[in-house]
Amino acid sequence: MERTDKENYYLDIAETVLERSTCIRRKYGALIVVNDEIIATGYNGAPRGRKNCIDLDYCTREKLKIPSGERYELCRSVHAEANAIISAARRDMVGATLYLVGVEAASGAYIENVSPCAMCRRLIINAGITRVVTRISKREFQTTHVRDWIYNDDTLAERTTPLF
């Protein structure tokens, strides 16, 4: 039997974490690891004490047919990455890797091109996390260096006129 490599080992754990997700549309699991030590886990679901979509049996964004990546303010869930980050101290996350797995709730299929949203990217940057590893298939993954999000700041609109 072939031994699982480290990246897939941690992605397998993140995939187990996503089983706690309470989202009707998509399930995500996140794992923060530094120096081969798991610092925190997180999955997407409503804030503590609030009803989850699976308990309500509906998703506002699904009802309104809102495409993925849009109108996050209508979502009841805290994202998996955010939940993992708020469960750890920054001093423990500096230099860490965040592992992220996402699946479609209905089919269990891996989400294509899974990537943290703009808000979670900001949290990841401020937490001091240096790499994000996302699952593409059961054994394939993609690594993103957080410094690329800093250097290639997609939140800056190109300006044709001066601000002042």
C-alpha cells in the first residue's frame, strides 16, 4: 500500500471536517497547519446560536438563484476559512498553510477551481498564513502562495482619472 503524501493527508482531514458543514449548497472544510501541527479547523455554517440552513430547510441565495461568488451578505454561513482563523491565535498561524476542500452538497462532487473568496483572502493575509492548498480531485491539489494575493491586489481598480 502506498503512503499518502502530506498535502493529501491534510486535505483528507479537511474533507472530513466539511462533513460538519450545515450549508445546503456547498460544503467546505478548512485546516490550518504549521510545522506539521494542526492549529485549527473550520467548516461553513451559521454563527453559533443561529439556525442553520439545513435546520431551516432553505437557502436564501439558492431561492433567489444567486450565482456562486455573489451576494455573500445574504448567506447565513460563516466560511470555513474564517471559522478556522477565528479559532486560532495569530501568533500560531504565522507561516502556516491553510488546507481547503469544497464539495457540492447535493452531489458530493469537488468544487472546480475552489478558492477563498475576497473577504477570506483578506483574513488569510492578516492571519499570517503563507500558503493555501486546495483540493482539485481525490489526489490532485493546487498550491497558492498568499504573497501572490498581496502583490497582485485584485481589489484595486485601475483608475483612468485621478482620485483628487
